[in-house]
Amino acid sequence: MTPKASLCETREMSPEAGTPVRIARRWPVIAGVAALVLVVMLGAVIRYANGNRPFGFELAWMARMVDVRTPFWTGVAMVFNYLGGGIAATTIIPLVIIAGLILWVRLWAALYYTIATLLSPLLVELLKNFFGRPRPPEIIVNTDFGAYPSGHSANAALIVTTLGIVFWRTWIWVVGAVYTIAMMLSRTYLGAHWITDTIAGVLVGAGIAVLVWAPFADRLARERAAPHPLIWRRGEA
């Protein structure tokens, strides 16, 4: 590898090799910024050009969701409602993830996830209060003010993106994508959000995860290459 290697090239070396880890940050950071800019632009269109009203395709989709409501699917959607919001999303799930990362000696990953999981809901709340989009009248759950963007969808995307980056396993991305899409569908099914709210939520969660990753990229790569015994067996490794 020559000193003139491209900035877009990614290299992960083991800690034993003694070679600094080079991680391309430019395009991921550009993508993360673009995602957040798109959220703001879409919110501006909804509020100022469309009067905070739903688009035609959103009205049609909501009508379809109301038509297919059954006790079974409502029960499933309520499970997602619990997992993506309230004490489960703000306390239980984050603490479980952080504890798991610490137990398997991924301390930088735990710090990375902690910062990201604090920033994402903060940005969601700021955007909710700024755009003030009303929730659909078909809503059947109790929730807070503001439909845009979806906090549940942002939380799902954040978890998937952060864990995908930390472990970089195909199955995490696949399962995570299914979980995120299911969360988005459940939010429109329950009438808590319009379609664009859920799309914006995913962009917020993923965008924050990528932007917070940038300063931790080298450390996370080295940590990923290192052995990961349980923390109380660290001295045996």
C-alpha cells in the first residue's frame, strides 16, 4: 500500500499487525449528511408546500391499512409499538445492547452506540416540534405530539445500522431490514404516522448512526478484529 492510496479505500488490519487501520469516511459521511438534509427538505415540503396535509398516496395507504385491521394484526402492531417506543426503546433495549457490548469487551462499540442512541431521539423531537405535523385521525394508540418524523422508525434504523456497523454480519443487515420495514408498516397500520413520517424516521436513525460512526471508525475496526472473550475471561485470551 503506497502513501498515495485513495481516501475511498478501506483497510482493516489486525491489532497484532501494528499497522494503523484506514477507514474511508468521505462517502459514508456524505451519505449521512444527505440523509438528514433530505429529512429537513421533505419536512419543509410537507409543511410549507403541502400545508402539513398528507399526500394523496398517503391517504390511499391509510385507508387500506384501516380496511385490513384485525385483532391479530393489531396485536402484532402493538408489540412493535412497545418495542419501538416508551421505556422499552428509551431504557430497556439500549441498556441490554450496551451491557452486551461491554460483556463481550466491545467498549468502543458500547460508547459509539450510547452516543448515537442519545442523539437520534433528540433530533427526532426537535424535528417533531419544528414541523408540527398532525398525526392521522385514524390513530388507535396513545402517543406524543408530532407525526414527522417517526421516532419508532428512527429507533429501529438506528439499532440496525449501529449493530450492523459494529459486527458487520450479513444476517444482521437482513434481519434488521425486515425489522425496520415491519416497524414502518406497524406505524401506518396503527394510524400513528403517514408513510413519509416513517421514511424520514429511517433516514434520521441511519444518518445519525453513520455520522457518529465516523470519529470511531478506526477504533471500531481494530476492536472488531480483536478477540472477544467475555469480560471476566479477558485475562485468559
